[in-house]
Amino acid sequence: MQYLEFEKPLAEIEGKAEELRAMARSNSEMDVAKEAEALDRKAEALLKDLYKDLTPWRKCQVARHPDRPHCRDYIDALFTEYTPLAGDRNFADDHAVMGGLARFNDRAVMVIGQEKGHDTKSRIERNFGMARPEGYRKAIRLMEMANRFGLPVITLVDTPGAYPGKGAEERGQAEAIARSTQKCLEIGVPLISMVIGEGGSGGAVALATANRVAMLEHSVYSVITPEGCASILWKDAERARDAAEALRLTAQDLLRLGVVDRIVKEPLGGAQRGREAAIEAVGKAIEAMLKELSGKKSDWLVKDRRQKFLDMGAKGLAA
């Protein structure tokens, strides 16, 4: 288990409990069960206390936790007969964006998501989930295919933002993001988006302009990262904590503003501490949202999606 900065007191208690158990394993005559159980109870109480009211900055840290389930994990667990589709038919295949045909609860769908990777090698290969223009053009191609065959589109969002490199800009990064967002608004099939970690800027919006948008409880969704915001406003990235407070990037804030439609509860301690439970909860939420949109005509779906984004923020402003 990797511990976040604010979890250090918890790491000490759980570490001591594990040390006691390790000593007992090496010496069968030692009886430390009661001491270890007492530490376990103390750790559980501390975990509840730490997570009962997380600040926006701490939620950012949890959303970025390397042990959280990523796109690949959700696809492997929730979808069957997954057939990946590669390339944008123009320049290259972007491994930061993965997608293809699959079955969700025996229903044919198109699933698209951003994958960060799980170790150094895969993170470099996936560019830490930051897509280049060809990634968004691949997403456009897959959405067009889904629309042609009447397949619902499910997107899994987890990116700090689109890749800002020179090559990406030369190949039309802004145009690719805009066209992907436009394609989201045009397709006449149900489009469901789930923010499973970070939803960063236009890089996330390009896949999340959906009929229904949901967020995991400790995920974040914002126009810019807190570090980027702090660098612009105060010329000091160290003020990311202040920026996180101002950005209203938590799932709870965004539900109040009408930006997202539902929050998916995470296990105590975040999705990284209960991966299977978190994945199961996401699956149930996707199923519920698909059911809401089932049987709706193409014209209704397009109008519903457009109106959702025209009304965005009005709910929070009225309050």
C-alpha cells in the first residue's frame, strides 16, 4: 500500500500492526493477536476520521493515487468480448486513449477511455493518460462507428489534461479536442461518461460531453489542474492547495452546480483500498444510466445532451 502525505499517521499504525504479525510468524511462541487487533481498530477509526471530510486538495491527491483502478482495470472487470480498435487513420495510434467494441451486461457497446498506466514502463507508453491529437481523432472514429451501428458509447475519463507538447500542437491539438467535443454533441446514441480519477480541462471534456456524467466520490473534474491554476494566478505552483479550494473541482461541488448527474460512492479510504468494490459500484452506475436512456430516440438524445450543457451552472447560480 502506498500512502499519501496526509495518511502518514495511518501508515505508522498499520506498519506497527504488520510488524507485530511478522514477528509472530517468525516466532510461533509469541502471542500478539490482541495487540495487533487493537492497532487494527485504531487504524480503522483513524481512516474514517481522515476520509469523513476531505478537503479539495486531499481529494486531488486521492484522485491521483497510483493504486486507484484505471481504465484498463474497469474494462477488464466490467466488459466482455472487448475488441480494441487502434489508430486514427491519419497519423498514428495514441496509447493514452484506448477503446473498442465490447459487451456490457451482454449489451453491445463502444467503450473509450484514457489510460494512465500502472508502472513506469506503461505510464511512459500511455503518456500518463495525456492524449495527443491522434488520441482524440481515434475517439472521434470510434464514436462515428458506434453511431453508425446504433451502439451506446461509454467513456471512462482519467487524465490531467491533453498533452501540451510541441508536436501535439503542430498536429492540431486544439482542433482535435474541439472536434471530439463536437462529435459527442452530434451522435444519436446514448453517451455516458464516468470520471474515475482526474478530469482535467478540455482533455476530459472531449470525452465527457455526455447525456449522463457521473463521478467517483473522490475524483476531481476541473478546467485546469490546481498547480496550473496557481502558477497562472499567483505565479506560484506551491499554492495549489488554495487553487483547489477555488476551482470547485470536487464531485460534491459539481453535483450542486449541475455539471455532473450523480456521485458513485467509494469504499472507505478510496477506490485504491477497495478496488473490486469501486469497480462494482461503477458498473452499477453505468447500468442505471444506460437504463435511463434506453429506448430514447436519436433526436431526443441529441437535444437532451445539448440542453444539459446549455443549462450547466444555472442550478448552482440559482441556489
